[in-house]
Amino acid sequence: MLMRKVPGFVPASPWGLRLPQKFLFLLFLSGLVTLCFGALFLLPHSSRLKRLFLAPRAQKPGLELVAEVGGRSPPGKREPPPNPALAEPALGARHHRVSPRRKEWMRRAQHLKEWIPRAHPTEEHIPTTASSSLLRFDFEAFQRRLRHPVLGTRAESTEPQSPVRAQREKIKEMMQFAWANYRRYAMGKNELRPLSKDGYQGHIFGGLNGATIIDSLDTLYLMELKEEFQEAKAWVENYFHLNVTGEASLFEVNIRYIGGLLSAFYLTGEEVFRSKAIQLGEKLLPAFNTPTGIPKSVVNFKRGNWGWASTGGSSILAECGSLHLEFLHLTELSGNQIFAEKVRKIRRVLREMKKPYGLYPNFLSPVTGNWEQHHVSIGGLGDSFYEYLIKSWLMSAKTDTEAKAMYYEALEAIEMYLLNVSPGGLTYIAEWRGGILDHKMGHLACFSGGMIALGAEDAKEEKRAHYQELAAQITRTCHESYARSDTKLGPEAFWFNSNKEAEATHEGESYYILRPEVVESYMYLWRLTHDPIYREWGWEVVTALERYCRTQAGFSGIHNVYSTAPRHDNKQQSFFLAETLKYLYLLFSEDDTLSLEDWVFNTEAHPLPVNHSDSSGSTRRPY
Ligand SMILES: *[C@@H]1O[C@H](CO)[C@@H](O)[C@H](O)[C@H]1NC(C)=O
Ligand SMILES: *[C@@H]1O[C@H](CO)[C@@H](O)[C@H](O)[C@H]1NC(C)=O
């Protein structure tokens, strides 16, 4: 029972303990847990810890026990967090999946580890790619295979007064401003805190630095901010060290750092980006040493294995399902098959697991390969798994038919069980808990309009128009969540209840932390339909960002989108530069700028090239 509730402690079984030993061990363990968490109440700052015990229905299985041991049941309501960052756990997967709250718990649980007799899982030897044996990648041949010039022809730009050009310039100015302030106050740190004018490291990158720099490289390149790009590149060359020893989120390091470095390489051909991407990729490999090959969420850079007590035991669908694009490119650029093997294994396990009603639950055990909970969501925790299926298909130049089949099957199940239309006529994708629906959508789930639009073209003939319409409807709903707020920025989550539609129902979910998902969908819908409404909506976001999020020293998230004098959260997220500003810029660019024929965007908006390797170099269009 304990084991089922606390998958974090499951690793008992891989150690091969017998039943009586297991029982004794568990007894010992539960004693310890009770002691430690009891003791926590006596510590100072207990009000801060309380938030941990009062977690709303634990999003990560590991937290449930915590709530019970603390003698409190998780209530339905939570106090509004003073800092949106603290309310993040709900989110899961797209950003900050390892929440500060959870991280705090992990830190406290740290000393537990030292008490527990530990047998390391046998550490598999990882064949590394010595930099000297790196395969030579023919960058020029790669460039010749692209169908379009990377930055497009900018045809409309020849007309100097073109309004769309002015809009694009405005967004470029925002990027310049965000970068300049990061550079001035936080260069080398992971993120800028614009109010306190200093840097922020965060807990999810295992000691790696410069998240904003690596996340910004391709955006700076795209916007032709050449000087800034050179500054960023020089930092990577001189200061981006991989000799770090912390615990990192496999997912976050992959989508931000590996994704950012890979894109920077494919855009420029600069060797430094390729070699750093590969070296960092190798540091992530120990996360895969599990009985099933489903990676752990957290990798320990120091010990070269995954930390077990700190991982909560379960793996998250969106985390292990969002490695495929980057890892195939790591193999492509290194010649080392191990990366591709790791993600093919994950694909196989997920494909073969039995799915309730064809749905993919959000949590699974890396030890047994079983689902841990029947919670299904296209928002945080689930989101980018689906995204990477359709994008794997597109990135493979439409040869990965397995990904294609898995995507359309999953989408049909989602439509069947999760899709809803509100009494007011808004289409939304609800969350599913063992058959019961939560009529809410997270901001994170708003990427799905763009995803469904992107996948519409390759659906069965009779479904194509339907998916296009569905994508447009979901995007309209997400726009409503912005339009119905006082700031014209959308809340973290919004509900479809009796009298409120597309609005947050309490303050704890009313924050906006510069997230990209809604403008991401505008960008795809614009590219695929050219309906001018998407540019209008995108411009509303630009205006609102300028009015409410721009501060003297950078952009900041806000605590409450329903207040016209919102407090700032003092954080310029790296994904604001990687994604929000990039998608806005692309929304006001022509279709051949990072053309969708040549590029797929990873879930941090880093462009990776479509595999045109079958065609000869002669297919380039005569621009
Ligand atoms: C990593 O190595 C660089 C030099 O190679 C050094 O300056 C830096 O202090 C090292 N960092 C750590 C955490 O060891
Ligand atoms: C591209 O396709 C070739 C040929 O099928 C394959 O060998 C290669 O691994 C693919 N590259 C990527 C990044 O998927």
C-alpha cells in the first residue's frame, strides 16, 4: 500500500530484497519519514512549508504521502501563493516541472538518503563520443538540402512603410531590451530578475548556467541581432562549462540547453554548439539506466546516475515523451547511435503499454513500466508528448509512420473523452481523472490549437477540415481567456463552470508568467490559414506585454491578470526570449522565414531541421 502511494520508494524492489526484508525496510523508512516530516513543523519558516503540506490534490504522486503524514488531507483550495513561481507544480511538463515547492521537499528529503542503506543500481558503462572521433558533419550539404533560405527572402520588407515590418521591428526591439537587461544585470546566470536587477539560478538545471543565453541564441540569429548573437556565442565558447555536479531535470535540460545548442548549430554551422550539445547529451544518459529504459525525471550529474529519493519515483509522460526530436539529432551530429536507441526504446514501451480508452495517463513507473495514475491531460504533464509525436512525423520528412499512427490514435481518444463545448459555445480540452472530467484548461494546454492545425494536413481525408476547424476553435477559446481579463493577458488556468467561462476561478491561478503557448498557436494558425485575426490577436499580446510586463530593467510576469495594476513577479523567464518573442516575430514574418517545410520547433521553440536526407542537394529552390 505504502509502495503504491509512494512510488518514490519503489526502488526497494530492484535491490532484490525479499519480502520480510522489504517489510522491515519499509517500517524503518516510514518511521524515518514520519520523524523527518514531523520535525519539519518545528523548523522556522514553517509557513512556507505549509504550502507544501497543503498542496492541492498532489500533482506528483510522491507528495500524497507527505500530505497524509503531516496529518492533513489535501484540501481543494489553496492559499494564493505570494509568488506565482510557487504555484507552478500543477504544471508539470512544459515548464518548471520540478516546482520550487517540490524541490524544497526534495532538498529536505536529501538527508534521508544518507541514512538509507543504498545499493546503487548497476551503472551501465556509457560509451562516450570522444570529441576527436566526432563524425564530420557536412554542413554545406545540409544547407543545400533546405528548401528555403533560413531567414526567408523578406520580400515584403522591400516596402519600407509596410505595417507588418514595423510590427516586426517592435518585437525585435522587445527582444533587444530583454537581452540587454539580462546581459547587464544577470549575464551568465540562468534568468534575469528585472525588479531586483540581478540573476536567478533556479534548481532545475543541475548547476548549469546561462539558460537565457542558450535559449536566446536562435532568436537573436533569427532577428538578425548580430552583435547580441556574438556576445551570446562568446559566452558559450568561454564560460559554458559542463563540469557541474547538481541534480537536473532531464526534460528541462534537454528542451532548453540541448535544443538551443542544436538549433544554434543548424543555423550557423559553428562547431562549438555541436560539440557542447553532444557532451551535454552524454551527461544525460545515466537517467536512462532503469529497468524499462523509461528515464527518470532527475539526473544527478555528480554521481553519474539518477537520484532516486528525489525523483518521486514516477516518470512523467511529457518528460520522457519529449526527447525524441533532440536525441535523433544528437545521433545525427555525433554518429553515436546511443541517443537514438534511448528514445526508440521509450517509444516502444509507450506504444506497447495498454492504454485506458486509448488515452495516455500522465505518470508511469520507470521500474515496472506501468501507469501510475489515471490522470490524462493535454496541458502540463502530458502536452509535449503528443506534440513530439506529430513533430517526429514531420521531422522525419513523413517517414516515421509509427509516430503518425500513435498521434492520430491519441488525438481521437482525446477528442472522444476530453473534448467539450461550453454552454457559451467555447471548445476546450478538459482534464480526465479516471473517467471524471475537470472542466479546466491550463495555459500550457493552449499550444494544442497550433499542434492540431499542424497535424491537420496529414490526417485522413475526411478528418482534415474537421481538425482545422477544431484547431481554430481551441485557439479562439484560448484567445477568450486573454480577452476576458483586464490586462488582455491570460491566466495560468481557466475553467468552464456554471457562470464563468474561460476565466480563472481563484487568485492562485490568475498569474501570467510570460508563457508562449497562446501566441504559439496564433503563429501556426496564421501560417496555415492566413486569417488576419491571428495577427490582430498577436498584436493585442504585444500591446499588453508592453503595458503590464515591461519594467525598467526587463520583462516580468505578473501575479494577477485581472488587475490593471498587477504586481510583478520579478522574473524574466528564459522561455520568454526563446519562445514568446520568437513566435510573435514569426507571426509577423513571411512564411519562408524558418519555413515549416524545413524546420520543426521543439517544445522550447528551438528549430530543428526536417530530415531531407533522401533528396539530393539539387532540390534547393532558386532563390
Ligand atoms: C569548471 O571548469 C572551469 C575551467 O575549466 C572552472 O573555471 C570552473 O570553476 C569549473 N567549475 C566547477 C563547478 O568545477
Ligand atoms: C535522416 O534520415 C536518414 C535516412 O533515413 C537516417 O539515417 C537519419 O538518422 C535521419 N536523421 C534524423 C535526424 O532523423
